[in-house]
Amino acid sequence: MESPFKSTRGNFLLFLLLIITLWRLGLGQLYLFDWDEINFAEIAREMRISGNWGQPTVGFLPFHEKPPLFSWLQAFAMGWTEQSDLGARLPNLLCGLLSLALLFRIGSRLKGQLFGWLWAAFMGLSILPSLYFRSGIIDPWFNLFLLLAADRIVVWELRSRKTWALLSWAGLWLGLAILTKGPAGGLILALFIGLQLWRDQGRYWYRYLLVGLIGLLPILLWLLWLWPQDDGFFTREFLRYQWRLFSQPDAGHGGFPGYHFVVLLFGCFPASIFALPALFRKSAGGIGPAVHYDRRMRDLFWVVLILFSIVSTKIVHYSSLCYFPLTYLAARTALSWFNGHWKPTRNWWRLLIACWSLFMILALALPLLAQTIPVWKDWFGDELGHWLEVEQNWPWICYLPGLIALGLFIRLLLLAKKNAPTASISSSLIGTALFLYLGLALFAGRIQNYSQGPLVSFYQQQSKKEVYFGTAYHKSYAPIYYGRLRQQRGGKQRDWLFHGPIDADLYFSSPRRKREQVLREVPDAELLYEAGAYAFYRRPMRLKQ
């Protein structure tokens, strides 16, 4: 059957150019999101200011939660963009470009250029995968390094002449993954290798040790470099945090066991729907490199999904490594449809259309609810009502994403009666990409203004002052990043800032509902104003108690 893509490398390069342009548009117009995006950007900003490239800091105090590799990439990018929000996101734009090129290359090697096209298209145009390449968080690079390590291992497993070089490359990519996010990368790859060892009854177990030894080397060198600086304090706290993250939920990040199943089903639309038939259906054709790769991609998917379903802390991007195998399996289903080896069932069509109808309803309801906020906001109590007090304009163009979703919903209903893979696959992918782009352009900034617009605006107003920053009864990295905290004002104890003889003014924020309590506890603080869900204060310089 006719495919939706011309399977040439030249056309694929044009596709990459289009995708990277689409991802780039509007990124500098959105604030970094609390907590993770601002947190990582602040680490990079402080590295550039302090010159301390070895030890991550936040507020110029040691930050024990993450290794430094991604912060180095961000700090380098910020040097080009004057420490802007766009600079914090540039490394992941590059990561997206490299990831799609890698998927095309691996896919073409396994099953031909059409499969490489499809794998890259599902990755680049599905909802969460494309959003993560526009973000300023660690996971895209962490996932890319782990995919490279897993690919080298699978290629090594397929070789009749098993050279040490392939395993050495796998260890190198694993080492970069661990230096990006921490020991979780080693655990994931160990479980991935363990499945094959179980199938092979332990054969070659001693060779796989090379992957682990090389993989641990970069982070060990980093920790040994830091050890003499504080007698091992940073190293011990780093390892304690990694264990705590696995064994108990982080504050505000608990969830039910099926959390990541739901995230992947709706977040990776439409790839998740196309992947389902291949996820539970073995490849036809017996043995061979492509069949082995299919099995190992399913291994990677289940390892990540089950591991992070067990982990107590539940955050959306923890299961993001699943995007690679999920989009691989989606491409496999699409290729089987083109080749006539698979035909969608009625239930499959129902699930595809049901998911799309949900997005359609949400996209149409959001601007309608936003335009009628004065009517219904009091129903939800003071706290939510305060969030919604921020004045915003929601013009009728904001209905455009919902209308596009409605159009695609009708088209899919019509296509469900036909066996039309080209129209169905291209409509799903292009429709989702257009829906997502317009949704980001029209919704993201307005929603962000409700959630953190007043907070960011307040601290930006103070960014040129030689002052201290803080928060009361809420956690945010916006004060120190958008307030551009000076190094000489960092590293202070909280009790001293709020109750001690400070040598410069302290500007801080709290939830509005905590205003009276804050004023009682910090009696010399002055309430400046309230906006949205926040109250903003100044505690004046006080050199004597």
C-alpha cells in the first residue's frame, strides 16, 4: 500500500527541520515551570556565576539530588542566550533532533526506511514525547543515553562474533546516563540485561559486568572529585536521597500503582493506541534481528513501567523512557497495517476515537469555562477562587484547538469504516501535532499566568535589587531564579532571613490564605500586595535585634 512518507533521507531531513522549527516556536514566551524546569535552570545559572562546576547548588547551597551533566549542558547554552528561559530549553531541542535522527537510523537498519520514518514520526508528533523535547528537564538526555546503551547491548547480542567494543560503548552511554540523572539508569539497564540473562540461563554474565563497571566510572570519578571538598558530606547526602526517592514518596509526588499506565495511555497519544496491538502480539516471522529487537523493546517498556509503578514517588516524566519502545511498537503496528499483515479491530477504533473525543471535549470546555470564571469560581472556595482572580483575555480563537479536534474526530469516524492506513495514520499524527501546537500557543501561557504569573512577575521586579528572597508555606524556585539571587546573598539560613538581623531587605511570598499567620509569625514584615493566589511581603533590613 501507499505510505504517507516518501522514504528518502532528504525528505527526512526536511521533516527534522520542520519538527525542530515547530518545537522552537514560542518557547521563549513561556516561563519555566515550577519546580523542575526552574530548579535545573537555577543550578546552571549558579554554576556560571560561582564557577563551581563540580557541585550543583540551589540558592548557593549544596543540592544533593542530581548529578551535574545536564546542568553543564544548560550552562553552556545559557552562555549563548544570556541566561534566558530559551537557553534552559535549548539542550533538549538538540536532544530531540539527535533522538529522531537516531530512531530513523536504527529503524532503517532493522526494517527499512519507512519503518525509520514511522518510528521518528510517532516520537516527534505524539503528545508527551514532543513536549519533553521542548522542556528544560533532565529526562530527554537521560533517556537518549539509555537507549544508546540498550541498542549497543542488543546489537552485541545479535552478533555471532561478540566483540568487547560494543559492550564498552554500552558502558560509556550508561555512564553518561548515570552522570545525567543518577543510579536509576544503572538499575534500569541491569534489569534489562537480567531478562536476557534469564533467557540465556546466565550465559555471558561476566561480559555484561564490563557494561556496569564502565557505567559506574564517570559518576565515581565525579563523587571522588567532590569528596575532599567537604569530607564526603555531599556524596553521602546524594546517595541517601537516591534511596529515599525509591523507597518513599517525595513530598507532593505520591500516586496510585496504575499512575504510569494512565500517563502513557493518554500522554503518548496517538502512539500508545497504535502500540497496543504490538505490545501484546509477538512478531511474525520466527527469528532474526528485527524479531529480537521487537522482544527487547518490549523488555525495555515493561522494565521501566513496572519499576516506576513500584517506586513510591510518582512523577509524570519518570516513565518517559517508555516513549522509545512505545513509539517503536506503534511504528511496528503501522508498518504491519501498510503491509497488510494487520487490520484494526472495531475495539481498537473505539479506543482511538474515545481518546480523541476526550481531548476534544477538554479543548472545547477550557475556553468556555475560562470565559465564565466570574460566574462559577466562587463554587470552589477561596483558594481556587484566588488562583482564578488573575485577569485574562480568552478570545474566541481559543476554541480553534477544540474545533480542529472535532474535525479530526469526525474524520476518524469516517475512516473507521474503511481500511485506509495512509489516511488514518497521517491524520492521527498530523492532527495531534497541529492540536498540540495550537493548544500550547493559546492555552499554555494563559494557564501559566493563573498558576505562577503573579509569582514570577513579583520576583522579576526585584531582580535588580541587592536583596534576599524567600517563601513561606509554599515551595518554589521562582524567587531565586527570576529574582536573580546574587551569590553574596545566597547560602543563608531560613531562620536568620525571617527572624534575624538581616543586612538587606527580604522579599518573600506566601499563599494568600496564610497571610494572617505569616504576619503573626514575622511581625516586622510588611504586606506589599496580593495577586492571584499569592501574598507578597517585604521584611526590611534590620541590623540589630
